[in-house]
Amino acid sequence: MTSFRSVIELWDTREALATAIGAKPSTVSHWWQRNFVPPEWWCGILKTRKAREAGVTADLLASLAARRVA
């Protein structure tokens, strides 16, 4: 995983991710466009089986966010 987009793309569609975490599909689409997922949604993502199986961790998400700031 090298970007928030790559995390979002673990799901077949943005709608599937939205459903999995209780977000609106349009919100997830905006995250993909900005290549950023706000931290308040990280726990929801981390609780999904798809993220766990792909090795997504809080440390990974924090690292991706830090790169964006730098």
C-alpha cells in the first residue's frame, strides 16, 4: 500500500467501501479524488476483514498521512 487510493481500491467499488464502514459513496469518492481518508474513518476501515487481510494497519495509515503533509 503506497497511498490512500490503494487502500480504497482494496474494495471492488467505492460504494462497497462506503457500505462496509457506514459512509456515503460520494464521500468515499471524494477521499479517492483527494488521495486522503480522514483519521476519524480509519477505525472503520481497520475493522474490515478486507483491510486486515491486506495488512492495512494504523501505522500504515499514519505513515500515508505523514507523507501527504510533508
